[in-house]
Amino acid sequence: MTLAVNPPGLKASRHLDMATPKAITDDQLFLLIDGHAIVFRAWFAMRDHLITSSGQNTTGASGFMTMLLKTIREQNPTHIAVTFDTKAPTFRKDLFPAYKAQRQEVDPALHEQIPIVKEILAPMGIPVYEYDGFEADDLIGTLSKQASEKGMKTLILTGDADQLQLVDEKTSLLMYTGFGEMRTYDPAGVAERYDGLGPEYIAEIKALEGDSSDNIPGVPGVGKKSARTVLAKLGHFPSLFSNLSEIERIEGLRGAKRAMNLLDEHRETAAEALVLTTIVRDVPIDFDAEKSEFGQFDREAVIKVLMNYELRLVANRMPRFESDHLNEMKADNSNIAETSPKGLPASWK
């Protein structure tokens, strides 16, 4: 794997220079949503697509909103923000042109879901973050770090296991893993999934093992067991690659000498892969707690947008507010006919 030496400059599509005037305490929960991941999950999870009377597909937008409202109802966040990828090449693509190159083109109607979702989020007062040159993962990494530094707890909603590296004592991750299935990860849950290795090792695990979903090859010949064993015994990359001779002394590791030689031969490959697998946490954006505070909004304006796209079921589930906070989710059935899309996972309802 060869990385370009001088990646092109990065152009911002949205740079938010914001201050946070209000004090934040750890009883506040910041729901941070991986917009593309959730739209894609929703799109492929529903058996029957939703088509408006004018022929517009709204499947992904409907599924996204269903998952959003379900999460709001169950988690009761005080703050919400959504991140999206942009169409601009990312620094990872500039460094390694084969990055995600194996992915096939998706239905153009799937990409059309993103503007619909943004149109719905606007009257809900939920800010959207995007930044050319970076992926939504990097924005999530940056925003969750900033929220944590301000004393706030963060819940990341995604379907992307790469973001498990962001989990810590103040940041948990709610991952949709299948057809409406979900699991919440804390540091202990991540360690359980990765054979005792915590979130801080995820990027290195993927750099050694490779990541087929992103077309990252990893170190040839070093499999899952070997990669995780050497990391567990010898630590992070600086320590691991400074002590490769110790691999032969690891009890129970089959092919230890071969693994040692492969890691020595491909240490540059591993270092380059680590750049790709590590989520950036200092994208030049700013978390605005005041603007992301979720509470009162113009419910009728939101319903108007939803009805323009004939999303009646979602409109029925829009929350009402009492006082300044969301106390419960209520359905407004007045003048709205109830329709349920076929194939929607029961756990999303």
C-alpha cells in the first residue's frame, strides 16, 4: 500500500465558529448521529420501498426519522446533532486512492434521501455538520471529544463499527447491527467484542487485520488471532514494533516466528494503514451546545415538511413538548391518516 506524499488542501463546506455560553453538566446527553450510516441502514432494511404519489422515493428518509424518534423516545437526549459526508474526496482517498474503491455505485435515489432528511431536520432545530475532506466519522470524533471536554455525555448513533474507537467513560455508542437490532457499547462492551482489547486499540486492530469494507489490506498473513494477541501482549504500535523479537516468546501463539517476520517486513504498511483507520478528532469545527439543545421547535412546520413527502407515520410520531423539555412522545393523530410502511422492523416502531 502506497500513500501519496502531499495530499491536496482541504476545503471547508461548513465551518462553525461558535461559543457555548451555557454551563454543561454530565446529566446532559448529546445524541450524535451518523447521518449517512443511518440512512443507508434504513434504506436496505426495509423490504418495500416508500414511493410518494409523485413517484419520489422516501424510504431512507422515513427510516432515518423512525430511528431518530425511537432513539429520542428511549434515550431522552438534551442535545442532538447530525453529521453527513460530503461529495468531496477525503484526505484518506487522497493518501490511498484504493480507499473504498471496491464499493459499487448505489441507487441514485438513495443519495436523494439526504436532502430530504436535512429538510426535515431544519425546522426541528437539529444542526447538521459537514466538512469537505473529512468523513462523518471524523466529525463525530471531533464533536464527541469537544462535548466530553465540556463535561457532557455523548451517545453516538451509527451502524459503523469503526467508531467504537471513540467509546470512553463519557461516550457510548448505539449501533444498529442488523434488521432493526441494536446494541449499546461502553468500554467494557468494546473489550468483550475485541478479545479484551479496549476502544484505544480499534484503529490498530484494523490496521493489522485489514478492513475489507474500506478496502484497507492490513498486514499480509497476519490474521485476527495473531493481531489481537500481539497487541494484547506488547501494546500499541510504538511498543509493538520496538519489541518484535518478544513475539516468539508469547505462549500459545501459533506461527509466532512467521508473524514476527511479517510484521517486521510490513511495518511501513501497518503505519500507513493506521493513518487510514484512525478517526481524526481535531477537525476545525466547533460544538455549539446552545444550538444543538433539543427541546421546543415548530412542530407544525416539521409536520408540513413530512406531509409534503407523504410521511404520515413519521408525522404521527412527532413529539409534543411540555414546558421547556421533552417529557414524553405523543402522537398527533388530528387530520393525519395512519399508514404503516410494509417491512419496517418491529423494533423500530
